[in-house]
Amino acid sequence: MNRMPDPAGPASYPPSMHPIRPELAGFPDRLKWNARYSAGPPPSFAAHPLAEQALALALPDGPVLELACGRSGSALLAAAAGRAVTAVDSSDVALGSLALEARRRRLDGLITLVHADLGSWQPTAAGFSLVLCTGYWDVTVFARATTAVRHGGLLGWEALTDAARRDRPHLPAQWCLRPAEPACLLPACFDVLSQQEPGPQPATRRRLLARCGG
């Protein structure tokens, strides 16, 4: 939980490369998201509002970590602000698209892509000034993410709530936030800056921003 992956673990590589780890070749999440990204519309690379909010606040020196980054523009926004960024995802298609866009914007020197299963990937303890994750929920991954935020840093998270299962009953319950989550799962050293549910009610997403003060 408190170390970066060793050479035998998930691959970390610069944006100019996007190899496939052999152990992820048949990984269901990789195959599912690769298919969606390949068949979907071209990416907009728009930054998530939570990333915009977090990067507008005071942050300590240090890099940014984005988990389940996909083809989000949040990593690009952080890099454009001069932050080193580590972007982690199981989809090599998404990482490849992000790499190309980072190179086009001449930000590739600031972004490190990590092709990994978040269920087993381990971030550096207290290694990041901002840890961001939008559109993904796993309670174990969240717990690991809290340890990766350095003193004075921010944790930004958005995920589906239980309300999303009303219209999408196939969604596993463990993929959705329960009432008061994720704020109620934060270690005592965190101060909640905001926890809100954007959109019409009943809200299908919940958004958290918290600062590590311990």
C-alpha cells in the first residue's frame, strides 16, 4: 500500500509508449473499456469539474495522481499547470489516446502513464499533492488513495450512488456509493471541504473534495 509497483508489477511508462502488460491481456475491465473507447466518439479531453475546482485551490508542491483516468482531460489540465502527473488506467486504448494528446500539447514530458489494474496497483504513501478519481468506485482503492495524499494535499472523488441502480439494476452494489460515502470512510486526518450530489435528484453521482491535514 505504501510503495510504487516493483519491476514485476504493473508497467509505468512515458506517454510515447503504450505497451500491454501480459497479465492484463485478458483482463475483463481492459477488454470492456478498450471496446467502448474504440467504438465511441472521439474524445473531447475536457477536464472534469472536480479537477478544475481542486487545481484552483492551494496545493502543496508535488505531483498529481489520477486513478481510472480514461481519456479525461484532467491529467492534461494538471500538466498544463506545471504539475507532474501519474495517470493510471486498465485501458491501453485510453492511455494511448491520452499519450497522443499530451504529445500534441507538448505536455508528454510531465505525464507518466501507468497501465494497471487498480485492484492491485499501489500508490506511493504521501506521494501526491492531489489524488483524483472520477467515475470509479472501489472501497479498497479509495482507502489506498487516502494514504497517497501528502500533508496539505487534496483528495477529489466522484462515483455513482445507490440511486444509479434504480435505472441500471445490473450495476453491482459494490460499484456504488452508499449514503454518506465516501466522506464517512475518510481517515480522521482529512477535513471535508465539500460533498455534493450534482444534477437532479435523486442524484446518481456524489462528489467529494477533502484536504489532508494530518
